[in-house]
Amino acid sequence: MSAPDVAGDLIAEQRVLHGVPQRGRHIWLYRFVLLIVFLAVWQFAAGHLVDPFWTSSPSAIAETLAKWLRSGLLLRHLSVTFEETATGFVIGAFLGIICGTAVGQNEIIARTIDPFVTALYGVPKIALAPLFIMWFGIGLMPKIVLAAISVFFLVFFNTLGGIREVDPKLIEAMRTMGASRWDIQRKVMIPASLPWIFLGFKLGLPYGFVGAVAAEMMASNQGIGFLTQSSAGQFDTAGVFSGLLALMVVTSGLNEALGLLERWIFRWR
Amino acid sequence: MRLAKRTENNPVRAEMSGSPAMISLSDVCKSFVAHGDRVTVLENLSLSVAKGEFLAIVGPSGSGKSTLLNIIAGIEPPSSGTIHYDGKPMRGVSTHVGYLTQHDSLLPWRTVAENIAVPLEIRHVLRHESQAQVSAIVRTVGLSGFERHHPRQLSGGMRKRVMLARTLVYDPETILMDEPFGPLDAQLKTVLQGELLRLWSNSRKTIVFVTHDIVEAITLADRVVVLSSRPGRIKLIEHISLDRPRDVHGVRFLPAFEDHYRRLWDSIEVDVRREASR
């Protein structure tokens, strides 16, 4: 080992570890200020510039949220939606990975089914909701199925893309080391396509959520979608915004959790 | 070590006397179809590599050097002709051969130690044995202290060492190397050449070493094979008469080195000039 080589590497590494981008240091402060300004303008506008009947106001929304929280209403509906989304996500993601990996093994199969899967993917998933409600009733099932289908396609396409993008040189290198098909699958294909699969998760999660909520809005007696819809039915604008806000908080939380998991899995990058 | 210096011009078959052949190719042709045209990469190539021999292959770019290695490794089948490995006809990918390819084939998500352990995992070597073997080889290639680094954190030269370690760790009988020191700076290249020669003289593996660097070929090899530009044919086989062990720094100042260099350059020059003027 030549000494300058090592030193150069270490310095480069330290720069990555300890380097603080000067410009981004106050970004959280900027974000906070933006939020406060936005809320203040909204609060002022409601009652002065526009009728709060249409726009509600941050204070009214906070009041409604507090009321819902105290009565346990919010948590009950939120947990229903969460259950639908999570179950649908797990099922959709699992099937997406399995099918994507299986189809990725064989170029002929991949090319044969490609136009059909793409056509199915092109159908707005929401358009399937009435069908699922017809099949499965108004319980949790149609929401889970819709969430699962929304997640499935995104994970499927990403997994397939990941498998097909694996550097053939890595596979060749493994083969000369005497790797079996199974070795290559486990040691190269799956780890190499993990970033893609994760991208599928990240894209799929909000869609799964949308699927569940949309189905709730169409036919349901529980869930955040139902809560939002029924507030709108009573011309309770604050209720609608409270429902939307709850949705936003949940999706951001889920995305953040996925992001943390991703950073932990891809420490090597 | 051979006393007699032999230069065979346009040989159909060249073998080292004494040792049995480890790899023998006879009348190997390789062609493929690209954009509707049939391209012949290798033509009527016959060559034997003796057990324990260090053979270097030089030639202009596009002369099929890498293809030749792929054929010996069993990754690509020849279009015609036969290959025998250790007396047996080759079928599929050879597992007796360690292949150090030109491109980076480390798994980016594994650390240095985990990358080196891959061939041992494939052979189901027990974990504690594998760890011992890995740390031994890490010391050999001078990567101590970097076991837990990921490839991304290493320089090009260090990644090459990791690949070399990964090839050596499972102790293959034969090692194929495709311009392994190509992108490295001259100093580091010399250091690694020295390490390679030391490893080779301890283990006496069979090595087939592709390079575009004539100096490197003479420094390292027992014999240097010159391939012509496409379609690749054997133009010259030069037996290197330099004594071993060789000093990788000093060997190039020997008078014999100059003779070898001149003959190899004369042989390769026409093709290189044609390449350059294209």
C-alpha cells in the first residue's frame, strides 16, 4: 500500500462525513417561516377576503381536529384507513416483487406480457373501485384490494426494471466463480434491484393510500375518506380540511419511515 | 527457465516442452453477427499453455484478446475449434479458472471483506474458516485496515486489489487476467506487478495475462503471444529469456529485454499504425 493513496482516500472520506453544506444550514428555519406565513395569510383571508364557509380557517381546522382527537373519532377512522393501506401495501408489494422477479428471469416472458401489463397499468385504478365494491361489499376488502393493486403495479414494474438492469458483468463474474443460478439470484439480482424495489415502495405507498381513501369515499361507513366525504356532505369545510390534513400527516409519516428504512438498508451508497 | 531463445514465426502450434499442457486450443474461431455483418474476431487460433506457465497476450485493440480469455474461461463458446482444459474438453463455465476481468465487478453493497468472501460462500466454506482465509489474503494484497470499506470508498487501484484478492482467495489452478493494471499509474502498476510475480512464484499457478503494454508483458511472462488485428491470429510467440526471479524495476534495463522489445514491437507495429491512422 502506497502511503499517499491511503491518505487521499481518508481525506476524501472525512470530507464526505463531516462536510456541512454552507448554504443548506438554515433550511428548516426557512421551511418553518414559509409555513407560518402561509397559515397567517390563510387565517387573515378567511373572513376578510373570502367567506370562511368555502375556505374555513386554520383556527377552525385546529378546533375541529382537537374535537375529533378528544372524542377518539380521528384515531378510529385513521386506524381503519391505515389498516386498509398497510394490508394492501404488504400484499401488493409482496406480489409485485415475486412477479417482477419471476418475469425478469426470462426475456421472452417479459416481452410477451409487456403490452398487456402496460394496458392494465394504464387503467386508472380508481375506475376499478365500483367493480370491487360490487364484488366485495362496503367493508375493508374492496379498499385493501384497490390499495394492493395500486401498489402492485408500481412495485412490479420497478422490480422488473431492476432485475433487467443488473450489470451482466456482475453475473458473469459470479459465474466464473462457480455460482449457481440460486447464488446469483440471492447474491446479485436481489441486492442489485433493491434500490429499484424501494423506489417502487416509495412511489406505490401514496397510490395505495389514494386507492384506499378513494374507495372509502365511494362506499363506506368508516375511514378518513368516509370522514372527509361525510363532512363535505354536511358542508363542514373545516371537517374536510381536517380530514385532508390528517391524510397528509399520515402519508408524510409513512414516507419518512420508508426513507429511514431505505437509508439504513443502503448504508453502502 | 529456458536457455535457448526461440522465436517462432507464424507457428500453428506452440507448446512448452516438458510440462503438460493446462490449456490447449486448436483451430479456434470466433465470429459473431453485428449489424447484419459477420465479424470474425479470432481465426484458426491454436495455442497451448503449460501448467505453471505465465503467458502474456498482447495485440492491438480489437484483436480479440478479451474474447480469447472469455473462451478459455468458458463464458463464450468458440464458433468452431476445440478447447481442452487439463486434458478434458471444456463444457460451459470453467470453475477451475479465476478470471480477473477488465471492468469492475465488485458488488457495491458488500464491504471489501464480504466481496472477497463471495467465492468462499459459493463453495460453502464454513464461516470461521472463510474469515481466516479472507484476512490472510487481505494482508497479501496489502488491504489491511480496509476490510470494512465499501468499494465506493476505495481508489481504482485498491478496487483492483480487492478483485485480485477475490480471485486468489479460492485458490484456482489457473488465473486469467484482462489488463488488470491497465488504468493504474505507472508506479502503482510496477508495485502490483512485483506483488503478482511474488505470488506467482510462490504458488506456480498457470496465468494467462492480457495486456496492451509490451513492457509489462516482457517483465512478467515466460512467453508473449502477439495477436494480429482483427481477425485475431497468432503473429508471433516470443520466449522471454530473462532469468527469474525478476526485478520488475531493473529488468527493463537488461540487453536481452531490449531484444525482446524490439522483436515484439516490430511484430505489433504495423497493426498499431493501421489502427492509429483509421
